[in-house]
Amino acid sequence: MSPSPSDRSNDVSMSSKSSGLGDGIEPRTQSKETIEISWFAPICSDDFQFLGVPDGALKSSWSHTSKIALEAQKQGFNNMLCPSSYQVGQDTLSFAAALAPGLSQMSLLTAIRCGEVHPAMLARTLATLDHMLSGKLTVNIISSDLPGETLDSKLRYRKSKEVCNILRQAWTRDHIDFEGEFYKLNISAAPSKPYQQNGGPLLYFGGLSPDALDLCAEQCDVFLMWPETEDRLINHMKEMTLRSKAYGRKIDFGLRIHLIVRETENEARAAARLLVSKLDDKKGDEIRSRALDAQSFAVSKQADMRAMADDEGYAEDILWTGVGRARSGCGCALVGSPDQIVAKLNRYMDMGIRSFVFSGYPHFDECQLVGRYILPRFNTGKLAQIQGRIPQVLPLSPLGAGVRV
């Protein structure tokens, strides 16, 4: 945890409490005094000195990406998103398991594609990893097509909803008793008991189609958005507030975004220009199109940002869309001085955002810059700790202090 509010900078406490930015938005975590800040593991061939120009020294190898992860922990990040892609890079859960012994503080946000692993076995796999990490596990639910498969969107989300339901039963009940459209289970939940209590690992989810929003509202804990203009983000958050209320729930809000932070705005903008200075747009199109979610509704919204941007690629004050020229998914970065970026993050927090997932290029170098200029200006912590998920003593689970099964 970072210093207490009385010891830290006044950046957070000075943000306006009467701005009205968060009207109609109700995050589960009401206080913004402690914010979760995560870094990104580029395990899916997503590290560049110059965007779109492959560099063998920055490939998604274990030696390179594990070095980034350990640096992120050293800098004080609370969590690390480990993405998933069949086409390029490493397997997510294998990478997380290999990292586990070296992590003393930082959690891992592991991405899983619903349907890749039978849900009961997935529940056990994640419970095992949760024990290996002593509760430092969070899960990013993905509902895109599996490799070689194309399913109707509505069908995919119905299947993903069943997977999430089974995970919940496995982690919170003694028995999994589920009968759905895709899965029928009547088995003991004992092999799947996680280290974390009060619901097990938090489920993060991103998606903007009506079916995606409904899945998140009913089953997940954190609505993880990609960068858009403030008014668009606010509208998404208001809609999610209403949808989650309909299920008798409240969820938290997160933002996945790139950062380019330098001592001055001019230096940051110069770094952004340099990042895309060797980009061939045909190569950028190829990189974007190979992603399994390249045609998703949320990805189209990132294209909207590029379309509305000015000649330098800025869609909103320091919100730069250049990254999306060669990246599917999160395609915008905050570009500016430390003061500019902190001010923007404070506005996001006023809106109700309680979790951030940052990245930057190259990931090791930008991790150090964000650790130097941004992290010390916030009180950081884990949503799982705030919600009482991580126990103080070894839990009474079969893989913990419980009876052997």
C-alpha cells in the first residue's frame, strides 16, 4: 500500500467533490481515497520501440516479459493484466503460474476466454493459481471467439454467462448444481475452492454490446472500459449502473489506457510522434485485424476515436488515438506532463473509476516513468483487499488449511 492520506500529495483530495461528473454513477467502492493501479504484461507480441516495427529484443519471450512484471512490482503497481491471444505470444495461465513464486505484493489479472477450458476445470485451475499467489489473483473474463471458431455473438455471451455462473458456484458453494443451455453439472465444489473468500477472485470484464453489458452487470465485479471521451465513458458507466441495479448488484469501474508521461507536455508529444514515426499503416491494419476481437463493437468505438481526432490524433485534450493505428483493443493514450496526467486521472476518479490498467511503449521503460511520475501521487491498493476477499490467514480450503480431499 502507498502512504496514508495524511502523508501523500494532495492531488487526490483536491479533486472536485462537487463536479457532478459522477452523477448517476454508483461504483461499489464509493471512496476514491484508495485507487487500484495496474501495469500490463505484453505477452501477446505487443511491445515496441516504434509502433508496428517488430524488434527481436522486445519479443514476448519469458525472459523479456517476466522482467517487465518484476519491474512493475518493484515500482509499486497493485496488479498486472496478462492478456490472451492464440495467434501470438505466451499462454496466459502458464505465464501467471511461472510468475507466482516471484510475486510478493503485486496481483495478476489473468485473461481467460470462456469456453477454452471446461468451466469446472477452469474453476479448479484458477483456484490452484489463487493458492499459488496467496490470493493475488484477479480474472479478466473474455467472450470472444475461440481459435478456429465463429459463433453468433448472442450465443457466445450466453455461454460466457454460464461459465461465470459456474465459477461463482464453485468458489462460494459446497456443490456445483447447474443446468444450462451449454453445461450441466452436479458435482462437489471442493476441488475448486480458492484462497480468496467472500466470492473468490474478482471478475473483470470489458465489452459494450447490449449482451456484453448484461453479462457484466449480472456476473462480474469490475466493468473495464477502453478509453473514449469523458462524455462517452460517463454514458457507459450510467448504463452499467442501471443494469447492475436491475440485478440487485453494484460493480466497480475500471479504465484500460496507455500512458506517455514526460517532464513536459512538449516532450511527451514528441515521444508520441516518435512512437509512430516508422509506422506503415498497412502493417498497422494487419496487426489490428489479426486479433480475435477485431470486429467487436467495443473495438469499433476505438475506431470512432481515431475518426473524430484532430490532425495530430488528439480526440480530447491529452487523449491521443495514435496507438490504435497499429493495435486492436485499447487504442488511446494519455500524453502529457505528470501534472496533466494526474489531473485527468483525478477527473476519471470523480466520474467513479476505481481501477486503472496502464501500459506504454516500450513497456519496461514506460513502467519506470509511470512509477516515477504518477504512482507516488496516489494512494494505491487492491479492490480485492478493499472488498475483504484476501484473508489474513491460510483459508480452510483443501489446498490451504482445510481437510485433505
